[in-house]
Amino acid sequence: MKNRRSRRAATAVEFAVCAMAMVLIVVGFMEFGRLVWTFEVLQESAAEGARCMGLRATACASSGAFSAGNTTAFVVALAATRGVTIDASAVTLDNGATCGGASGFSRVSIDYRFATVAPSLATSLANGFAVPTSACFPNNT
């Protein structure tokens, strides 16, 4: 009887150790997935913002002229509709950028700090880390 109890206790301890490792692995995969998804949302928002700015679309222009305020609001709103909240101060616009050695481009850059939802499990990521994105589109002249 005593031997049977000690086997049950050993099994419980082994399960606890294995379960903790599995939880850490699952949370790690989830956080990595969130990071990739966030990067994709930011990249798409920057690309669509650069396109809107380069084409002088009504969402990014005022009376057919480039508007930094409208473009920034467009990029921030676009990211928000896809689930990523960014500050307007994180968006940098350049209406006369040089991209890939060629001039005459509109560039949207977003500096975002990714924060994990499990900072106690990943203490090295507790303060987040930078996820910079940038996109260019030729200006419509």
C-alpha cells in the first residue's frame, strides 16, 4: 500500500514538471504568433499609408495636396481596425523619400514597441522590444 502511494506521488510530481514545460512552450508559440501577426498588420498599414500618400487619395490629402495629419490619422485608424493600437507619434512620414536608390517616393515608417502579455514568463521581454516597419510608394506626379 505504501509503495502504491509513493508511485502516485511521483507521477503527480512528474506531471507537474512536464505540464509547466508544456505551458511555457504553448505560451511561447502564442506570443511568437502574436509578434508575427503584429508585424504583418504594421507592415500592411505602412504600405497602404504610403500608397494613399503617394496617390494623393482623399483619405490622405486635403484639396489634392499631401496632408501629414490626414495620412497619420489614416495609418493609425487602419492599424486600429486590424487590432493593433499605435500612437500618432510612432508614425513618420516622408513625402520626398529616396527608396532603393530612386527618388520621388512616399515613405511611411512605424516604430512600435511589442509588449508580451506574459511578462512574468518572459522577463527579458517585459519592457517589450522595437518592431520597426517601413514602406515606400512612388509619388503620383
